[in-house]
Amino acid sequence: MIYLGIDTMVMDNDDAEQREGVEPAYKKVKGFQPLQIFWKRMLVDAIFRNGRAHRNHGNHAARTIAELVRYIRRTYAADASIVVVAGAGFFDQKLFALCDRLNVGYIIGGKLYEDITEYIEKAPEEQFAEYYA
């Protein structure tokens, strides 16, 4: 089982004498916000982006996931079990559809809106089961 984590990190560049390419990030600092993909405790891929590029900006996450999945299945094992893990900033139906097309599992946080909570409360008990990796 290969778990690929996705996150961003705001890099504060407020005090630098040269700031070419920096833009205000959501933390109100002038800097950069790279997208990082990690496996266990190692960064395996990253895209250096401007500060305004929020978590799931553009197609960066989708493109990176697709490339890594193809690489893993080509060089490691064609039937490798892969799970993408991310926070609520990556809660996106297009990303879910990509994972489904690539036959990749995903665990992505999201806010429990009232309609989601109601749906879950009304779902039959037999729809729920424990999953063991």
C-alpha cells in the first residue's frame, strides 16, 4: 500500500531584499506556496508556485497525482495499491473523479455541511463497514 500525501507550505519572503515573483499568500506574507507530494517522511515531488496559488490551484494537484501514479505503476508494480491523502483544501470532485479513473483510493478531509450530515444519518447501516489496509 502506497500512501501519497499532498499539502502546501507557505514560504515567507517578506524580509528578502529581492522578491521577484513573490505574491501575497493566504497568510498575508509575500512569498511562495509550493505544492508538495510526500511518501512516508520524504518529499517525492514538488511544484514551486507563487504565494497566491492556494492548495488546489489550477490543475497542479491532478497533474502531479496522475504523473506519479503512472510512474509508480510503470516502474514499481502495475497493480500497486495507491491511496492519496490530503486535507480539506483538496476536497474537489474533479480530483475524486481522477482518482477513480486511475483506480486510486483517496482520503481527503472536508467540511460536514448540513446536507452531507443528513445524507449520512439517513443511510442504511449496511452501507457502513470497517476497512482494513
